[in-house]
Amino acid sequence: MKFIIWVLFILSIISCSENPEQKIYSPQQPEYSIYIGTFRTDKGLFTVNDTVFLDGRELDAKPIRTLMELNLWDATDHIKKVVCTLKHGDKVKLLEISPKSTFVKLQHDKCIGWIESIYICPEQNEPVGDRLYLKK
């Protein structure tokens, strides 16, 4: 009986270490830096190279609102510049997950930049509540 338990234990260790790309991390966990491939948020499961949609809905806000325009940034730190402005619902490609923050790198046509992962969704959603636009 002990032999069977040891064999199962060793097999579980081997199966977990064989394919690190299958690990799933939450953006709140800082230790997902090496195995960048898949992560989960409240809105769903995401994988690098997936097609996703920008989602400006802020369902926890009072009143509920939707950011109709979202900026992509050139960096993930506090010193960053806007690369381009996209619209809620735009289809984008998920290129990369930041190893040090909750930012993800996206591509829309020729525009490539970073945005917080709370602003992407696996499916396109209609705006809800108040609609907010960036000041120009």
C-alpha cells in the first residue's frame, strides 16, 4: 500500500513539472513571471495569443459605468506614455502578460501597448450604465 502511495505521489510531481506552460496564474500572484502563458481573472481564462475584447465596464462602480475609450500604454510602471486610444469592445490580440504587475500587452492593428488585465474580456460585451469618454 505504501508503495502505491509513493508511486502516485512521484507521478503527480512528474506530471506537474513536465509542462509548465499549462500552469494557470491569477494576475494578483507575482510568481507567474516565468511560465507566462495562461492566467485567470474574474472575467475568464486568458492565454497568450488569444483574441480578446477591450472591456471598459466597471461593474463595481456606483453608479455602474463603462469607459468607452481605453488607453494602451508604452510601459507598465508609473512613468508611461499613451501609445493609442481604443474603444470599448475592440477586438485585440493578447501578446504578453507582465511578470511584475497586472498589465497585459495587446495589439490592435499596428498599435501595441499595455493595459491592466481588468480591461479585457474573452467575449464582447455591450456597455452598461453611464458611458464615459476621455477628455480631449
